[in-house]
Amino acid sequence: MFRLIAALVAHRKAARVFEYAQIQRYADDSFYAFTRGATFVAACNDGGASGSRRIIYHEYAEGATLCDVLGAAGGEGCVQVQDGGFDVACRDGGPVVLYPTPV
């Protein structure tokens, strides 16, 4: 839990997320996603199931790569914007925090 909180606090400071408005990107009964600046956050309430959603309402450029800032290593946890959208999967009901990688 400490590592999760430390990673979120470090990202929040570096990305200065609270300087931006929160924009809802997707919502249904068990999945909610929003952005603040370039940071994409998804939260799941699916009882631990690993569901995936296609996000098409976003501001990322085609071909952009977004990686999970919560520590997915070696390129795991990264998604690429293709055909106007990207897929986000929650792992074991946990949050996903994606941020664009430098070009």
C-alpha cells in the first residue's frame, strides 16, 4: 500500500494534475475513467474481475503510448492509441493511472 501511495503522490507532483480540470472519459456501472491534464485514471468496481474498456473520448494523438505509472515494468501496462482509441483493463479491480511516454 505504501508503494502505491508513494507512486501516486510522486506522479501527482510531477504532472501537476491539480492544475487541470477533471474530464470524464468513460463511465458505466463498474468502470469510471477521467483525465486531469495528460494523466488518465481508471477505477474499477467489478468484484476483482479483469474487465477491459475501449476509450475513444480522449485527447491523445494517434500512435501515442501511455504507460501505467503504478509500476508496471518492462513495457507491461502500456497501451498505444490506435484507430482513434485504446483499451484499458483493470487488474484485480485495481486502479490504472496512465501517462504518455516521451517521444
